[in-house]
Amino acid sequence: MGKTFILSSFLLSLFISYDSLAQIVEKTDAEPDYWTNLFSSTIRYTVQIAEPFDVDVYFDRDGELKSDIEYSGSWWVEGGEGRQMFCYLMTSEIREPAQLSECFPLMLMNNPRIGAKWPAAFKEGIMYEAVVVEGRP
């Protein structure tokens, strides 16, 4: 009986957390296809430091982000309707810069087309160029 209760409680909490995230994503300022593409594509950042490097970032539905190198972190949406910001933070314990983060207006996000490119800067003042790459490894 105890194992059944624990398993049932775990599955219920998993469903509730997934359902809550799904509602958050559906009720945002970004176009719906933005989320579909974000969760199935790779965002490749070329970090513009003395020795530039590429980092492929994968945004997951659960609010986590992972990369092909030593960075990991989280993403979230903050702010009220019409003023929502998409924010993320990625960190590394062995690579410099150790932290890269950014927030940008979600209402500007249309479908992130495969091959779309843009330059910008992380909050830490480091420039980058990004491109949307089809698929994930």
C-alpha cells in the first residue's frame, strides 16, 4: 500500500508540474510555434571573447537548459501579459566565463526560423552571435 501511495503521489505531482508549465507556455506573449521550435531545435551561441567559442544550447520544457559543453542552467518567463521577458542563466564550473545570462521581451519572439541569426549581448556585457540550428543530437 505504501509503495502504491508514493508512486501515485509522484505521478500526480509530475502531472501537475507538467500541466502548470504547459499553461505558462500557452499563455505567454510568444507565438505558439516559438515554443515548439525552441524545444526541438538547438541555439548555437558564438561567445565573442578573446578566444571565441561555440556553445550549443538545448532549452527543455521543464525549465532546464543543457549544452554540448560544460554549461547548464535554467530558463523562465517573468512579468505580466504584454511585458513578459524570457530569461535564462547558464553556468559552468570549469569554463570562463563562468556565467552567461540574458532576459529579452518575449513578445518580440516569432517562430525562431531554422537558420535565423542575430547578434546580442549577455547581461555580463559579453557579445554573442546566435543561430537556430535544426534538431538536437
